[in-house]
Amino acid sequence: MAKPMRPDDPAYWMLFDGVTTTPVVYNKDCYICNDPEYAQMGLPLCRKCPKCGGHIPADDSICDDCGYDEYDDYPDNTQNHTQEV
């Protein structure tokens, strides 16, 4: 488990603003799932894989269970961007 947040942390106020998130999926080995301050601060939590229903960490796009990468479903828009010189 992560160390508890210190009162001098700039985000400490988020622990008391009344905004919380609800866990959708749990993985016993995930540091985000095992740190209650993530939910208490209202931060995004881990989500359910649309392919297998497994665990996708909040800070990643790849399912821990089946390897599905949710970013593979997003179109590649890099060709539509222009670069200014």
C-alpha cells in the first residue's frame, strides 16, 4: 500500500472535498486498487476491460487479464495534423 498523503501535499485538500469515485473492478496486485486515497480524492480508478471484463489499470490502457489495448480502437489522427515551422 502507498504511504498516506501528507498534509503539506498540494493535493491534500482533495481528500476532504466530498468527491469520491467508486471502484468498478479490483486487482489485488494493483497499487491503485489498494490505495483508498485514489477513490477518496475522486481520481479515476481502474476500469473493466470491454473485451473480457478484466482489469485495466487507471494509469494504463492494457488489460492485465487478456492483454487487450483499448487504444487500439482509437483512430490514428496524426496524419490530419499539420506542423508549423
